[in-house]
Amino acid sequence: MLDFDAVRRAFHAQRPQLVIHCAAVSRSPDAQANPELAWRINRDGTAHLARLAADIPFVFFSSDLVFDGLTGNYDESAKPDPSGVYAQTKVAAENFVLANPRHTVLRVALNAGASLTGDRAFNEQMRLAWQRGETLRLFTDEFRCPIPAVVTTRVVWELVNHDQTGVFHVAGSERLSRHEIGKLLAARWPQLHPRFAAASARDCPNPPRPRDASLNCAKVQRILPFQLPAFSQWLRDHPDELI
């Protein structure tokens, strides 16, 4: 992705009709530890792709972490106030994307699913830690609205098929703490004998993280022909997923 000339050549050779851009340095600690790389990939790479896709639909994945986390339930009119490097790069990239009225920004919550490497999604990271016999410290005072990746995928195609542009929030309909998420996933994998302890985000100041990154998804929900699920209900309804 950082070889912009190669990306440009491939773009012009393949002539895509749509770009869905979700590549990033996406883990906050990694971005904080290597800010130069994070800025090059998250901001500069996005700007390059957005310029190449100036005349076609372009969907960019941003994050629920772009807000200050003081109030939660952020809708699309809320002003981003990023604290860490990761969130700062995402806001900068959003500005490039939204300069084109053909383009779309999705601020997404934690996505649960299966990655090609088996260690990208938050549920995969927790499972691997429990397989290693680790005891996880999970915050009781940091809140997100997790959503299955398969649902996020459906949302993307609904927006593309309806020519929707601008900013949309995409998240599950349930606000959960890290500790509550851990309980749900621990119940999923009793054979791993999961161990976790309650902790506070106050004890982990770096990288900076919003305490309440819950999103208001009323805008996108009005467009969708299905309800964005509560994560706990989705787990109950899909017992064979995330195994």
C-alpha cells in the first residue's frame, strides 16, 4: 500500500468501479508505538486512494475511537476529538475522503469475526490469550458497541446499493464494557477455562483511549432493511459462529 506508484498502476490497469478501503494500522498500541507508519498508511495511503477513486464510489472505514469518550452515544453531528495517534490519523483521513461528495465514511465499532491470520479481530485475540492460559484484565469503565463483521458487511452493501454518501455510524445496538464483552465470550468457550479480572481504564493511560465510544446509529438504521443487532443476542442466535 505504501508503494503509491504501484497502487496507481494497479488502479489504472484494473479500473475498479468501487473501492472499499479498510486497510490500516488499526491497533491503537501499534499506532502509538510507530506514529510515522500509522500516519503514512492511515492518512497518506487513504488520501492517495481517495484521489485515485475521485470519480467512483469510495467507502472508507474509520473508527468509533475518534471521539473524546466523555459522553457516549455519539451521532454523526458530534465533533471528533481524537486523543491517540490512531484516532488522529483516522480523523485526518476522514477529511480527505469527505472532501469528495461521492465518497463515504463509516465509523465502525469493534468488529467480531474471523480474520485470515486468526489474530486480527478482538474475539480472536481474546481466544488466543485464553488458549495460552493468560488471565485478561478487562475494563469495567470502557464502553463500546461491538458488532459482528458479517453484519458490517451487509451494511456496506446496503449503503453502496442505495448510493449513500457522507458519514455513517455502524455499531451494534448494545453498549457493553470490555468486562461484559469478556463474560459473553468466556461463556462461548468454556473448554478454554477462560480467566479474566475486572480492571479500570484509569490504570492504563497509554495509549489514550475514550472511556465511552458508544455510537448512535439511527441515521444508518433508517436506511437498513434489518435491525442492527445487540451483540449478546447475536451470539445467542448464532451458536455456531465465533467458535
